[in-house]
Amino acid sequence: MFPYNIVESQGEALMERAAAQNVGVIAMKPLAGGNITDGTLAMRYILQNKTCTLAIPGMATLEEIEQNTAAAEQDGPLTPEELAACEAIRAGLSGNFCRRCGYCAPCTVGIDIPGIFTLENYLKHYDLADWARSRYESQTARAGDCIGCGKCEARCPYELPIREKLKGVAKAFGA
């Protein structure tokens, strides 16, 4: 079980090895932690890979269940339009989304960097803006508290522009 989605496809060679050994593979984080907003395309991308045994998307509504079921029922390869949409998503998110690995920690001033980015996703992509704002306000250190030391960026294996992203989070939450 490991992250596998439109942006995080680095495990495909491992998936092929697992399939050759008759070992199942579970794809988690099909929406890249909420960063991919087209759930149907995200599921189609994963399920068209026959070395993937199972995908485990989170679902909170009947609509999401129906959407995922419909995506799973669409058999066959991705269309040229879907492939182009995947490439656009990949280009937009590659190098720009937090995978919540935690390697950036500890923050000099105590910001829970992955947690703050998760709250931003809840604010922007889910119908949980009030909840996200409440949780954000309860943080002992918020995005706007960043002093710009850059230690987090030096530790980030994905080379994310964390300081700039924290500025964006502070702006999004108005703090």
C-alpha cells in the first residue's frame, strides 16, 4: 500500500514487480490528499493500471460513492482527452503539493507545516471551510508566524517552496 495517483506515479515499476509475484497492490491517496479535484479522472487513472489491485479513495457522500463507482465501471484505457487532463494536473501540482511526509519538521517556530497545508485543502476543496478555519485558529503557530528561515525547505525531499506556500495559506485564512 502506497500513494499512487496522477501526480505520484513513481511506484509503477514496483507495482509491476508485485503483479509478477502475484502480490496485490493497494493505491492510497488517489486524489493526492485532496489536491486533485476531478475524482472520476483520478479513479480512472488508477484503475486503468491493471497492476493495481485496489484503490482506496475516501468517500463522505453518496455522490462521491456514485462517482467512484461510475469511474470503476468505465473499462479501458484513458482517452486522449483524459490523458491531456492528467498531464495538465501533473504540470500544475508537480513540485507544488505537500505529501505530508513530515520531513520538513521540526519548524523553528513550531508550525505544523503538513497540518497547515491539510487545513488549507479542507478550506479550498471540501465543504469544510468553517471547520478548517476553526482548526486553523486553534493552532499554536500559524502560517503567518513563519520567519522565513528556510530550514524546512532544506529538509523537504520534494523541494517545495514551503515559505511561499505558507504565505499563501496565511492569505487564504486571512491571518
